[in-house]
Amino acid sequence: MDKTDTVRAERSPTARKETLSLRIFSFSAYSTAAMVVSFIPLYFLDRGFSEQQIGIIYSTGPFISIFANLILGMASDKFRTIKKLLMLLLFGQLVMISLLLPIEHFALVCLVMMGFYFFQTPINPLSDSLLLLSSQYTGTPYALIRIFGSLGFAVTAYTFGLILKQIGSHWTLPLALCTIAITLGLTTFIKDYQGSARKIDFSGFFKLIRQRDVLLFFLIILTVSIPHRMYEGFLAVTMRQMGASDSLVGLAWLVSAMSEIPILFLLGKYGHKFKELPLLMIASVMYAVRLWLLSDIQDPRWVVATQAMHSISFGIYFSTALRYLSHLIPDEYRASGQAVYAVVWTGLAGVISGMFGGFVYEHFGRETFFQMGTGFALVAAVGFLSYHYFSRADR
């Protein structure tokens, strides 16, 4: 699509309507993500599970998500549908959360959460694929739709934090059921954008991901994903141990999600003017600073203040990594490429941060836990910088 077609698409009433539908869908989908990240760990903590048990719960889901993301990504490319798969995944989430309500035994909780994560973790990569593909038709950049996901996360994290403070954490799962059901209903209003219509040769895809540049990129992504998952999985637990209420935890997630919005907006407008790998290096350095501060802070109110750094760490990282990935992976393998990215970003990093990180947190303490995350982030920063230098040298 050339520039004239893009401008025409932006002015089309149909394109504007579809952009609105995608923004509302993104808002609602990330509302569920806010529940999963912000309050479900506290729900398990209030039910008497230890930090290591929460780490195990947190890691079993990402482990199964490795297979879920690959299966759903390939299914999307083969059957050339994203919308129908999103509806299937959301229905599966409703079933799993409903099953979780009466369960008390730890082993059964782990089993059901594995099922829930199977249906939950492919949602974001498939949604990202849909948003990236839609931009060719609506003329709206990915980041300017994804902003509404950040807004949904922020509003839900703060609002539900206030609500749960008043009515109790036992209402966490019913509230999650509501956000999932609403998102499922909203999928009926979005179109099913598709990539190239040519036949998919999966042997070509596997050959592609064995290339040196692709493998190195995913390896560095794994290195920076580990500290992100460490902070995400244990932030609420850390704040609760400092004496924070559910509303203060919600405020922390509100600040982080809201801080993404101006960065995503600026990247959507001007991000193409900057090289991706130096931007990813900057984001990794910010992750290192952020986790180092978390290892030292004693007052949960200061944790809320550091959440504004999310704008530079995650805000730059997420949008820029997807943009760079689009250069590495052709359009016909877009959903599968997103799936591999999700396997690294969510699955492998989640298993490492949950299993190993949970053990470190419980046996060596918060300071060691977050300092370890700082080390991973610094290694990633060096990796991105070196990758950028040698990529230029090869040209």
C-alpha cells in the first residue's frame, strides 16, 4: 500500500470504524492481562501459597504456553484466520477460570492454571499480528492502536485494585470472568485480517528461524525477557510484603501502563526514524536500573514512583522488538514468527523467572532476586549493542 492509499484508508469511514473496534478490543483484552499480572498472584498469596509455590504456578503456565503459542501461530498461518482462534482462546479462558473457582489443592490449581495459560498466552501475539496486519488496510500504525491496550491495563489495574480492597481478593476470579466475557463479545465486531494468500511452506519457516541473525535476536530477547518476567511476576508479592494494599498495587500498575502511552504514541509517529537495536539497548539499560532500585527500596510508595520507568524499559522494548521482528520474518510467516517471539518472551522467560526466580526469592531474598535480574538486563544491553555493531559490519 502506497502513501496515497494509506491516507485514503485513514479518511475512509469504514477504516475509522474498524480502527475504533480494534482499539476497544485491545482495551478489553489488556484488562484481562491486568487481572492476571496484578491480582491473581495476590489471590494465591491470600489463599496461603508461599512465594515458591506462586513461582511454580507462574512458571507452569509459561511452560505450557511454549506449545500453545507455536500451535496457535502455525494454525493461524495454515488456516489463515486470527479472529476465530481468538474467540476459541477466550472461550477456553472462561472455562478454565470457572474450574479454578472451587479448587483448593495446590496440584490441581497448577493443572488448571496450565490450562488457563494455554488459552491466555497466545492472545497477545495473535492480537499483535491482527493489529500489524490491520494497519495496511486502516492506515493506523500498530502503536496508535496498542496504546488503548495500555490504557485498558491501566484503568483495570487501578479500578479493580480499589474494588478488591473493598470487597476482598476472593472476588478476583469473578472479575476476571467478566473481562474475558466482554472481550469475547467484542471479537464479533473486528475483521479477520490475513497475511499473504500464498501457500505456506513450513519447512521454509523452520529454515528461516535457524538463520544466525534470527537465532541471535531471539537469544538476546530471552536475556532481557527474564528480568521483565521477574519484575512482573513478583512485583505484587514484593509490594504486599512491604505492607501495600491492593489499591496501592493497582496504582503501581496504573502508573506503569499509563507511562507506556506517550512512548507508544511517539514511536508510532517517529519510531521509524531511529535504529531498532540501539533503542533496544537503551530499554535494557533502563530495565537494569529499574530492577536495581527494586532490590533496595523499602517503602512501597517509592515502588509506585519507579513504575514510571516502564515507559522507557517496556514501552520502547515491546514496540521496537516487534518492528525489528517484522524485518526478519516475512509477512506469510508473521503469526508463526510472533508465536516464536511469544515462546521466548512469555514461555522460556516465564519458566526461568518463575521456577528459578521463585526459588531465589524465597531462599535468598528480594535483594538477591532483583540484583540477579539487573545482571540479565545488563547482559542484554551489551548483546543488543554488539548485535548492532556486527550487523553493520556485515553489510
